[in-house]
Amino acid sequence: MTSFRKVTITLALVTFIVTLTFKCTEATYGADVSTATSQSALSCLRGNGYSFAIARCFRSTGTVDPNCPQTIINAWNAGLTHVDIYLFPRPTAGNPAAQIDALVNFLNQQGIKPRGQKPKSYGMLWLDIEGPQYWTSSQTENRNFFSGLVSQAKAHGIPLGVYTSASQWNPIMGDWSGGSAFPLWYAHYDGSASFSDFKPFGGWSKPSIKQYAGTTNVCGASIDKNWLHDNTYLHENHFNKVPIHIDLQRHLGRMSG
């Protein structure tokens, strides 16, 4: 192989790697929804710069959200690059395992599984920890309930994250780091797509996603606006992820033959 061709291929490989790295670190906008959301609305969101969606699948009433499966399917069919779900538990009803099981069984009936095949798939289940009025007055009981949710979700092989904020986590859980092993999606409605406002709490030293604006009508859909700075989160937790490994030294060695 000529030296010119070697250099050309090498530059192409380097360009590919640099491009892939940039794609994994650029900022991304997304929407979370708690109502039925049509494919046309989600397509409009995609056209307006949104690339991921998070759909509510379990409600504070202790029941599954019947709109969830179709919203998941609509999001994928609209061309969004990542779809997650969230669970708003009912702690006062107890039995966290049963609430996880109810969600899993409901989604299984629809053929929807974590990291399955599009469009019947989701990447991560976020546990929505907010509203002290929905929880018990005992932080110990609340911690045990949260741990029960985590244990049962893990038993089903479901990737987890936690949605909360310091103003919600602290009164519910107290000074406890029991959720810090999981990615943090925090809420602060300052209208700023930035993590510059974040202050560590609950054992989290950095967030994965910020919900920076509450209920807003965009493209005819009622959404909360979200932002993440590092797309690595999406790639690390994507359902159908395929590891990409390029051994440049081995490849270039072959080109020398």
C-alpha cells in the first residue's frame, strides 16, 4: 500500500474517532411527559432540537399509567435517539416490590422491555423521589421503601436512575446517600440549560440530567424541559448499545502488508 493511501486512511480513522467522541460529549435537550403524547407532537419536538424523551409509566396513585406504552412507541417512531421511563411511587401504600412488579408486568404485556428492540424498549427507569406529602413522616421508613424499589428493579435487570432535588430528597430521606450510586436527574426551574447551579447533596457530586423548566406547551404537547451536557450518559445506558473498539495499531499494521 502506498504511503499516501496509508496517510489518507489513517486521517479518516482519526476523524471518525474524533467525531464519535464529540457526538458523545455534546449537549442534548429532551422532554419528559406525564400525559399521552402523539407521534406527530414528538416528531415536532425532534424538529425543534429535542433528542430524548422520558415517559411517566407509574403514577402517585399506585397504578400504572395506561398512556405510557404508546408514548414510548411514538417517541421511537418519531426519531428520538433515546427513550427512558419514570416511576412515581406510592410509599404510603407500602410494598415497593409489588409496585415495581406491577410496572414490569404491565410493560411486559405490551412487549416493552428494558434495552429491548425498538420501538418497544426503554433505556432506564428513573425513580421519582419528590413530594414529602406523598411519603411517610419517618425517614427510616422512606429509606427502606426506596431500597425496596431498588432491590426489586435490580432483580428484574432494570437500569436505574433517580429523579429528585435537594429540596425534595432531604426532607424525605434526610442526610442519606442511599441513591448516589445511580445517575441523578435533578430539577431546578431556573430556565438555564446548565449545571452551573448544581450543589452536591445526598451523596451526588455531579448530575446527569437537569430539568430546567416545568410544564410548558411545545408542539402541542405538555412537557418539562430537560438538558444534559454529556451524551455519554445516553450511550452508556442505551438499550441496544454496540461497543465500538478500533485497534489503530493492529489496523495500521495490516495496511503495511
